[in-house]
Amino acid sequence: MLIVDTDPLKVERLLLDGDLLCRPCGGVLRPWGHGRWRSSRAEHDEVRHRPRRAACSACPRTHVLVSATWLLRRADAACVIGAALLAKAGGAGHRPIAVTLGRPVSTVRGWLRRFAVRAEDVRVLFTGLLHALDPEAGPLRPRESVFADAVEALGRAAAAAVVRLSPGSPWEFASRASGGLLLAPLIASGEQAR
């Protein structure tokens, strides 16, 4: 899977022009049909979407092109999950967050637990991105938890991306920067699963 822009017409144009590359080998991606229809939950409604598929011209790999609106293997939009992470970093518990977002308690608890496990890796990734995007950025002051530190680093890096690159949602930035794997499980060695 490959995280791409949120505009399907732009993605299609990039694909047809040969401007999307296979991450493992660097070959040019070409159109190769569509993935299955999916139902995902945005902020206030359910969205049906069918992601584009692409095949590499240099290796036998195929890719599902997933919009940065989503995180991989999650039924909710990145901005919904992001709202839960912000609320938790602010001290809210999973039950009130679930009520506020209109999501099942078990779903929200799962997001928060997964992020808590990944928090240090997320903090390191987004702190590095912050300083790459804004070399003059001040240091991140420690907060009450690694979870809150990670959310702070993500937010500051997203703000630096808006200034340096272009306006956009911080959660779409997080989806792109993490390759959609912001809430992905870790493999046994502690590295990010690919």
C-alpha cells in the first residue's frame, strides 16, 4: 500500500504521467485497476470509496493507493483518530472520547493503546521531521507523558509542514509521514512493520 494525495484526480494524473514510484525498487507505477469498495467513517458520515491500484513496471509488486485521509487498516478517518489522540494527550479518558466522537468504546481504547505502544517511535519520527522542516525550531518541552510528547511533536511537525510546504490537515500529514502506519503494530524487534 502507498499513501497518496487526497485528490483522486491528482493521483490519477500522477499515475498516468508516470510520476508515482514503487517504494521498494523505484520503478514507475502504472494503472492496474481498483481495489475493493470500502466503507469508512469520516467525521460525521460514512464514506464509500474504492482505492486505485497500481503495478510497478520494474518489479512484480502491485500497490493499493490509499488517500492520506485514512490510516492503513483503520475504518475511521485519520482526523477522527487524531481528535481522540489530542483528547487523550489533554487528559481525557477513552470513554468520554468515545462518546464525543460517537465511536465504540473498544475502538477508541484500541487506538489509544496502539498509539501508547508506538508513542516513543512516533515522537522520534516527528521530532526529526520538525527539525528537518524548520531547522530553527525550538526544543520540545517534555509534557506529562510520552503519549503527550508524541502528539506535541506530531503537531509541531505538521505546523512546520504547513509553513514550509503547503496548507493541509495535520492528520493527513501524519498519515503521509508515517506511510499510513501511525497505529500499526510493531514487529518483534521493535521496528515498524512494513
